[in-house]
Amino acid sequence: MKTKHAVVLGAISGLVIGLVMFWVALSLRDHEGSVLMTPYQMLNAPVLWMLVRLHGLFYDWQSFAGLSQVLVGFLIYWGLVGILAGLGLRVFSNRKHQIRAA
């Protein structure tokens, strides 16, 4: 894999993970007492914190507008995480090649 494409691959992977996390959120909302709820909330704490701060606890999350905002929040958050991971991989692999060349 070329390091040029690491950032794009990271962004695409982040968007796919964001879609999966949104799907998991939809499936977990009916199972409030699930064992998976705590790890899920810890994994997505930054985006959930941001969404709650933006709209408060009394926002209607069950409406189409609320669900679409949650989807956009997950896509932005996980896309950013993927981009940062791709950038880190690119920087790390470039340094590795520079050390071998020296």
C-alpha cells in the first residue's frame, strides 16, 4: 500500500465505522439494559457529549431530524478519527523509510 493513499483509506474506513456505529445505536436504543451499552457509550463519548451539549437532554432524538443529526455526528467524528489514523500511518511510514535510506 502506498502511503499517499493512507489518509483516504483512513477517511473511508472512518466513514464506514461511523455508519456501523449509527446502526449499533439504532439497535441498542430498544435495549437500554444491555451489557453492550456501557462500552458503546465509552467508545463514542466525545460525539455523544457534543450532541447532548448542542441540543440538551430534552431534544427529540426519535424524530427524523434528531436521527439525521446523530448520523452526521457519528460520520464526522469517525471520519476525523480515520483521517488522523491515516495521517499517523503516513508520517510513521515516511519516517521508517527515511531511517532505512540514511
